[in-house]
Amino acid sequence: MTQVQHRKASDIYKAQNTLIHKAFHDSGLPYTENKEVWLSLIHEVAQGSGRKVQGEINGISDLTLGERQRLINHFQKKGMKIFSPSVPVNIRDWKKGDQDIEYEFRVEDDTQVRMAYAIWAEMGYQPKTLRGLCFKMFNKDDPRWLKDEELRRLVIAVKRKAESKGCGQYYRRSEPQSVRR
């Protein structure tokens, strides 16, 4: 059964903040004590998003949600198993200090369907295009109607597409509940 829930951009920010600080800590250089060391990476991530960063960015709090997602993806590509929340396209430019934005998202009962939709959203695609891919691959117009093997193949295809676009690496969750979001 599909439900629609409402969340705020600041909720994603808080979850990302926990993950980013964990990544910095796990790399051996906690952010708070080594902020200057990390600024070049932070600037590189922001410039990779197309933003001019001369003097604008003094730390991770100055990054947009989309840029923070790219920072998390950097650590994922380095082999860290961190699981970040997907950031809907319409709130990727939100950053700390902006007026909070509420957004809707679908909650599926099936974890694989949720994963496919979350990765799809992270790539910036609309849900209806995932349904189109589902139709193209299996002649069924919604992932909820796929058999287990078909759903597994759909998730693999979505993960490969995301990884080829540089969105990160996707693993099964194994962290404690406090790190998940």
C-alpha cells in the first residue's frame, strides 16, 4: 500500500549532517577539529555542481542539499558504507538558513520498491519515468506489480544507472538505527 507523507528540507539536512560528520570522523579527521583540511574538498564539491564559490563557502553548512549529497557520494565512492536520504529535485538548492520547504514523498511497503524510487529520485528523475522503465523492461507499468525476480532486476538496473552517473554506491543497510534516515 502506498502512502504519501510530508517532510521538510531541514529533516534531510539533519540526516545528511549526521552522515557527513560520521564520514569525516571515520576517515580519521573529524570535521570540527580539521575544518581547514576539508575546505578544499568542500569547495571542489560545490564547484562540481556549477556554483561559483569564491568566498561563499566557509564550511559544510554553506552547501545546498544537492551539494551535500555530492559530498556524501564522494565518501561512498571511497568505499564508505553510508546511506544518505535521497534529495528530491525541487529542494536540492535549499541550504541552512533558507525558509524551510515541505515536500511530499511516497512510502511503499516493499523495501526494494522504496530503494528503486529513492535512487531514481536521487538521479533527478520523476517517479513516472521509473514506471516507464518498468514498462519497457517487463511490460508492467508499476514496480509494485513485479514478481520478486523482476523487481530484483529492476533495482539492479537502477543502481547501475545511478552509479554510472556518479550518484554513489548502494549497499544494504547495516548501520545502527541512529545513523539511518
